[in-house]
Amino acid sequence: MSFHDRITRHPLPVDPARAQDAAALFPHSPAALRDLIAAVAGSSPFLAGLIRQEADWLPGALDHDDVVARETAGFQDLSPDDLGVALRRAKRRVALQAALADLGGVWPLAQVTQALSDLADRAVDLALRAHVASEVRRGKLPETDADAGGIFALAMGKGGAGELNYSSDIDLIVLFDETAYDDADQMEARAALIRATRKMAATLSDVTEHGYVFRTDLRLRPDASVTPVCISTAAALAYYEAEGRTWERAAFIKARAAAGNIAAGERFLAELRPFVWRKHLDFAAIQDAHDMRLRIRDHKGLGGRLEVAGHNIKLGRGGIREIEFFTQTRQLIAGGRDPDLRVRDTVGGLAALAAKGWIPDAVAQELTDHYREHRDIEHRIQMVNDAQTHSLPKDGNGLRTIAALMGSGDPDGWQAALKARLARVHELTEEFFAPDEIKAERPQMSPESQAIIDRWQGYPALRSDRALQIFRRIEVPLLDRMSRAGHPAEALARFDSFLAGLPAGVQLFSLFDANPQLIDLIVDICGTAPALAAYLAQHPAVLDAVLGGSFFAPWPGETGLRTELDRAVQAAATAGGYEAALDAARRWAHEWHFRIGVHHLRGLIDADEAAGQYADLAGACVAALFPVTASEFARKHGPAPGRGAVVVGMGSLGARVLNAGSDLDLIVIYDADGVEASDGPRPLAARPYYARLTQAMVTALSAPTAEGRLYEVDLRLRPSGRQGPVATSVQSFETYQMEEAWTWEHLALTRARVVARSGGDAAALAEQIEALRLEVLRRRGTDPRVIADLDQMRTRLFTAKPASGPWDVRHGPGRLQDIDLLAQACALRSGDPARGTLAQLRAGKRAGLMDAKATEALSSAWRAFWRLHAAGRLLTDRPLDMQDIGGGAQDFLLREVDAPDAEAIRDCIRDHVSRAEALITAQMPQ
């Protein structure tokens, strides 16, 4: 369909004289096109001039949508002087076609802005390359194989987003890749590329007899007041790392490598990604953006009453910038965690935020509609006189022209509708940036509580003025919520400990300020679980997960966790290497660990479910990190010799009964399969290869990094304990288990479970080890010494570590450890594959080793003890003491075991211990 056939509107009345001019200039053009040209020329002196200048070109050119490619074809062969003239002609033609296509309803807004943005990209690229080539011809630029001499331009702002309007200037940051030159040549190259950049800007922005191409602004570069117009990528990265501000982070949301050496530009943006997109939710950006908005308003004098006449549609109240700030700030908050939010254009950003639940769909759609309408108005304002203005006319005639260009025959009605739109945008965005300040007064406090509050300003988290400013906004609701807690004094004391442990507070306080529901959560945690509060103080960023949308979703299981962690680790490794992968794993695991604790604390899961979830999490961490560690190790020493290795979870991990404070019992088994050494840059013999790989795996799991540590790891359950090698060949493992292992080692083997593997045939090795485990149980479990050895073990254990008090349900006769040992003996003697205590007790019943009554009694005792033990580990990292943990924690324990009071719990423990001890003792040799 031809251009004139697609014209859907030309709203201005057609002046007869203008119509005659159009008919004279374009006698063979369709009437619809002549009417549009006449209407446009009557309203816009700028466009009228373009129409007369391009009268010979216009009729036959309009049916081609790819106007930029057509109008700049062959420009790469022009000299810099000829290029300047040609680009000015191309700008006139692209601007004219875009205006007619816009006003005639042929192109939507996105196509109009993209055409103008494409022209800007092409013009910058042509000018930059032309002047770099000139420097090369003059012998001023040292030789390099890099495309465009390593120089590139980043399109910023609307240009980066493909949203340029008619009279936009173009914001550029011009950098060069210093690694494209030898060290000795870098200063000379720098000087030549600075000259090329200046000449590029002049080619585009100087006003000549042919007009101009684009006003070019280079002031968004780092520290523009003291730096040249082109600097090295190394200098730019150093600046952003040390001094970059929030407004610069927001600017880089739209940044795009647009001209010159695109590959170098994209590498730079990839390196800059951690500066722009913070790894944690960044609610502190809200205050920065709000402050910036207020500074712009004050500087431009845009406060006061909202009126359409003279209103700045970009910077004024309810204008374009408010929608952009709203969108970009929310992108900055969450884009570090979710790459799907890293969208350059405003409409796309709003859609992505709605899709991920950060803003309601209705708000995103409403702001999108307002944004498009605002941008259309901005175009109309600028196409009248090609003026870089965003302000509506102050006079009635001017407003009538803009209303007509917008397709309205009712100027007064159009103004009323626009005023309502501006007010609505302001309402939606202002609520986000500046919610109502809380005017409530502090609740009444005891002198002791007031003394605690008075010392808060001396804590590290509250030492900065900004942290204090934000904290004052949350202090009243925080204290009010504490005053209504079940045990307010305890909640305040625990929060005091939490606050004292925070190294900084701006981000966390901003998080609370923007999400008041988190205050309820922190009060619950501080009032109930001091150990969880201490964990939160060490890892405050885990609160990000609560807002991520999936915090209360169904548990994904170990496979789902492994898939998610694999993605996170691989992405981090690709972007930042091995250490970044370890940090990513720690951040990810801390959030899931916190989720399990919160769910348990709030009764969403019970102790048994928590045990399985902690085990799923640990298994996923080991399974994801072992291959990554092996890959990093192979980079230095070559691939693993032979079939590879597996990590076997022992103890609680193998039995899938971890708690909030569990460490991991692991052993590593490998099969070199006759291969003597690895083949790599630094080859190792098979035995030291796997030993060092095991040590690297332990470091990956347990070493503290900037993100903390994952787990403490214990390798003492390996063959021969501390005296044995840290990694064991499968052949040695089989021989040891069959011929040398003690009964306690066979008992430990009943819980063994392969949790990770790495190597070419590690899957088959895992199956072999499981078959070997079952064979050992079947052959060694018939040894009549099993029960006798167990009896001796119990005596030694209870002597070395007796129960620490009446609340200790783990150590001592008739408690968890004792029941676990008997259950393992049942599995060993029956040759049953079961790993969990309850399943092993049932195996003993099936094998006739215990009767049903004893099995049920021991199972009941174990369940009660496990609930207390798991809950206790969530509450405190010290031995459980009902007097020490406080009333809130006592309430949690009472709920966990369904007891009316602490005395009932003590009675329950005593009864179960007595019964279980008698039943276990009856199994021992008499």
C-alpha cells in the first residue's frame, strides 16, 4: 500500500493558498498527500521550509520506510567535508518523511523515534570513522588492527533507547579501547582520537548554510569538567567504580554501543554492568531519584500551580521525565537480580516491570498511554519551528496549533484532557517517590527501652546522615510494632543486637521504608529467633528474596534448586570468573536458607519439612559447585584422569535431616581407571590430582568470601579418618570397607548418598558406589559383633559427651543420637538401603530385629526430639535453655511440640528418654 493510501489523518484545516502551493509543487501527487502537505506547511514554518527545499525529492521518496538506509547509501566513501553536507541533506529528508508519516498516521510513535535514532547512529558512525581515517592518513594515529581505531560512541538517553524526537540533541559518551595500542603508542593514539571526536561533533552540530545534523552533547562522560571529549575505557571504568553516582547508573540503563567499534563498546558495557545493576535490591535509589527530581524542578523553576499554557511536557509536573524516573528507578532497584528488567526503552521497561510483578498491570498500561501521548505532544511542539523546546506555547494560537497537530478540533477540551493527564501522572509517580511522611509519635517506652534506643545513633549502620534520615522514617512504625509484640522488651533487645551487628544501614533502611511489611517480619524474627536475627544481621541482603515474588511459592525440590543455582553460577562465572561464581552461590544459598528459617518460624512448614529443605539446599549447593570447581581446576591441570569423582554426603546430609546450623559430612571417591596423570598445562598424578581437587571443593564450600561462607565441611568420615587421604579411589574404598573398616564406619555407611559428581563417567561411578554400599551392608551386617560394638560405642559416646541439661535431646542415652545409632544398626544388620532414621527403624521391624511396639515408641520419641532439636537450632546456636531463650522463643517451641507450657515439654522429654533408653538397652548384649 502506498504512502498516501495509508494516510489516516491530517487534522488541520487546509488553507486554499497553501493547497494551491501544494498543487503547484506536486501536481502529480495524490490529493490526500497534497492536503496533508498543505496542512503541515500551514502549521509549521520549519516543515514548510523543508517541503520547499525537497520538493523535487519528496513525491517519489515517501513510499520507502527504510528512509535512513536509502538517504545515507554510499556516504562511507565521502570526504569529511562532503560528508557534512550530505548528512545535512539526509537529516532534512528523514525529518520530513518522519513528520509526514507521523502526522498522516502512517507510522506509529515507535517507528518515528526509531527512524530518527537510526539516523543519529548512522551519522555518528560515519563522522567518527571519517575523522579517524583522516588521522590515519595524516600519520597521527598509530597503527592498529582494531576496527575504527578502537574508538566507539555510546548513545545515551533517548538515543540509546531508540526514542529520539524531532529536535533532540544526541547525548554521547565517546571512549577508546586502550588495549588496541602498544603501551608506547597510547598517548599519541589518545591525542588523535580526541581530535577525531571533536571533529565528529563539529561535523554533526555546526550550523552551516546547509543547516545542522544533530546538536551533539558529550557532557555525560565521566567527570566532564576536567576530562577530554574522548577517554580510555580503563579510565572510565576506574571513575565509575570509585565515584559513579545514581544518576549515572540510571543513564546507563539506556546506554547502547551505537557507532565506531561496536564490539569494544559492548565489552565496555558488559564490564560496567556491576556498577549499573547492583546484585541486591537497591531501594536507596528511590531517594536519590527523588532528590534529583526536586533539584531539576528547582533549577528550572517548574514548581507551582499546574497550567497547560507554557507547561514543560518533559520536565514539568506529570511530564515525560517523571514517567522515565519512575521506570528507571524501579529498574535500578531490581534489575541487578533480574536481567529481564534491563530494558532500554521506557515502554518496554514498564511492560517488563509489570510482567515481573513490580508494578500493577493497570498502572503500567496507564503510564504507557500517558507516556506515548506526552511524546506525541513533544514531537508536535518541536516540529513547529525545529526548536529544542519541551514547553507548550503560552498563547492561545500556539496551543490551538498543537491541539490541531494532535488531531483535536476542540482546543479547550484538549487542554482540559491534557491537564488531567499531567495531574494523573504526577499522582502515580509522586506516591512512589515521596510517600506521605509518618506523623505518628513514638509509643511509650520504659526507661530501660529508651536507654537502648538512645545508643542506636552510635552504631555503624546509623553513622551517616543519610542513614539517619531514612531510619527516622521507619523508627516509629518499627517501635510501634515492637510495642505490640508478645514480648516487647525481648523484641527490642534482639533488634538492638541485630542493629548493632549491621555494618551499614542505607540500603536496608531504604528496603524497610519502601516495603513496610518487612518491618513485621524483622520484629517477628527479633522477638522469637535470636539465631535467625543474627544470621540476618550477617546477611541483610537476604531480605531481597522476600520481595522477589517466589518467597512463599511451593518448594521447588533439590532438582529445581540445582537448575536455578546452575544458572546463577554459570552466569556469574561468565561475567566475572570463578570467584564471582562462588559469591553468586553464597548469595543465592543465603536467601534460600533464610526462606526455610522464616517458613519454619511462621509455621508454614514443620521441622520434618525444614529438615528436607535444608538437605535439598545443601545438596544443590554441592552438586552445582563441584563441577564448577572441577572445571576451574581442569583449566590449570587438565581434565580429571579416568572416570571422574563423586561427592558422597554422609551423616545428616545423607539421611536428609539437616537443621539451621548443620555442617556437612562429605567424602570424595574417584576412579582414575588406570590413567596415571592428568593432561594439562600443569599435569598431576591421579592421586594428588583428586586430593587437591577435593581440597578445592572444600574451599569452594567453606571459605569465607565477601558474601560470607556456605557450609562448614567435615571430611573425617572418610576411610582411616584424619590419617587417610582426603580423596579415596573406589578400589581402595571397597577394600577398606570389606576388610578394614570398623563397625562404626559401616553404621555411617548406612546414611551415605551420592550428592554430586564430575567427570566423563561419574554417573556410572555413582551407581557403582551405591551398589558397593549395599553389598557392604549385606556382607558386613551379618557380623555378630555389630551389636556388641554398638554397645561399646554408646558407652564411649555418653562418657565423652553426656547430655548438657534437661533440654538436651541430642546427646545421652535414649536421645536422638542414641536412636540414630540403633536405627543405623537395624539398616546394617538387615542389609536395607534406607538412610533416614524412621525408615531404618521400620527396616529393623521388617527384619524381625524389633517388634512393632518398640519401633513405634522409638519413632515417636525421635519425632518429638527432632522437632525440639530443629526448632532449638533455629532459635539459638547455644545449647537450648528455656530460661535463656526468652518468651517469644518459648511460644514457638510450645507451638512446635503442641505443649501447653515448658513444664509439659520437660515431662515429655523425660518420658520419651526413659522409654527409649530402656528399649535400646534391651537390644544390647545382656
